[in-house]
Amino acid sequence: MWLAEDNDGVYPVYAFEVEPTTGVAQRDGPIGRTSRTGTLQAFVVAPGEDERSLFDGLIKLNKFRKFRERMRFRDYTELDALYNSAVKHEENSEAFGVEPR
């Protein structure tokens, strides 16, 4: 979960379903589980292009039509780049003297 904060407190903004073993096409796999996250922007994260192709085919199915606009596939390298940029941002902020909230 990726969280944000406002005057009312902390709330979830994004959900990440990292799928290292069972694959995106399983019966109750990541698309099914992620579709139950309400109105969050959801990301299915899996190893690579084979899984991306499976995801693209599955998300086109009629039963997932209402989730298409808020569900995205990302591979491990994309998630790794996001994480590393967040770590670098935190390091740069600390070096600059910005206090974490």
C-alpha cells in the first residue's frame, strides 16, 4: 500500500500486488485480488513480458471491465526504479536538511 496524509489522517492511495510465484493468470490471482481494493489505483507487479502479456489479455475480459481504468501492470524493474528513486529522494532531502513529516 502507498499511503498519503491529509487533515483527516493517513489513507491508502495505491495498492501493489507483487506476484513472484503464482502468476497473473491464476484463478484468484492478482487481478482478482486487486479488483477488490475499492477505488484505489492498483498495480500488479510481476517478473516480465510474459506476465505483462497475460495481464493485458486478462484485463480485456468483460468481467474486469470496471477495473481497467485503475489497474496497471508493472514489472520488477519498474517497481525497483520507483523504490530506488524514493530512497534517493529521502537521502537527498535529509542531506538538504528537510525534516521528514
